[in-house]
Amino acid sequence: MTTTSAFRIPVANLLRRPGASRAIQAEGVLADVRGPGAEVTADRPIAVDLTLERVSEGMVVRGTITAPWDAACSRCLAPVGGELAVQVGELYERQPLEGETYLLSEDDVVDLEPLIRDALLLELPAVPLCRPECRGLCATCGVDHNLTSCECDTAIPDPRWAALRALDL
Ligand SMILES: [Zn+2]
Ligand SMILES: [Zn+2]
């Protein structure tokens, strides 16, 4: 897995000074940050504005991650987009707990990529809509009900089926 170097923060100096902290502002691009309904825009930077603080267990990373996202409206497929701003507060330690804390590597690097991925994936909209009242596409003929109506809703049956039904009677 490749990692944008902007998100790999060397912290050897901080680790030597208990209680010390350092502000980090960085921008970088991460590939394939994609949820079921939307994805982080591939070619625009993710920005982090964080504070790293030396604590007895390791390093606490706190602050904000911002990223633009793209999607297709879940109802009409029109392009939709927005920007996420996610607050994080996570612990990096030498022996991380699966799913709870992050790895502070032996070479004293805080790799922000897994934290950024996790935080953004949680916040990406699962069912994005171009607008709350979007009327979507007709499931039968595919017309955009935001633009026009169709006859499908009234369900005119195929005349051959109508003939069979008549026989049943
Ligand atoms: Zn829509
Ligand atoms: Zn229709």
C-alpha cells in the first residue's frame, strides 16, 4: 500500500519530550477512499489540521480532516458532491488494539493514512441525494421524474396479458 508522504509524520523528537505537542497541517491525495454511496474526490487534496500530543501511552492525534467527495444521486444518478469536515481524536501506540488505536511504528512515524481513511469512510454519505425531494428515475422506462412524467405509474398492462386474464375469467 502506498502512502502519501505528507501523511507520514516523524515524531522521534516529540516522543523524547513527555507532554509535548506539535501542530500539523498537511495536504495529500489518497486513492480509493470509497464507501457504498460516495467516494472522496480522487484528484483533489485531503487536508488535515491536527495536533499531535505526547502522552504516556504514545501519541494522541486530534483535530479536523477535510475532504471533497463525489457521488451519483441515489435516486436520479445526477452528480452530487460536497465537503466533509471530520473531527478526530485517536491514540497511536506501540501495540495498537485492533479497531481502537493505531500503530506508532518502531521508526517513530505516525502514519495518518489509516486514521484518515477510517474517519472519512465513516462520514461519507451512504445514500446521497441531489436534493431531499428528488423524485428519481422511473424504474420501468428510466425517464427522470424531476424533468418529466411518464405513463408507467398507471401501469398499462401488455394487451396479451390482458387477453389471458380475460380467459381466466
Ligand atoms: Zn436526484
Ligand atoms: Zn416510466
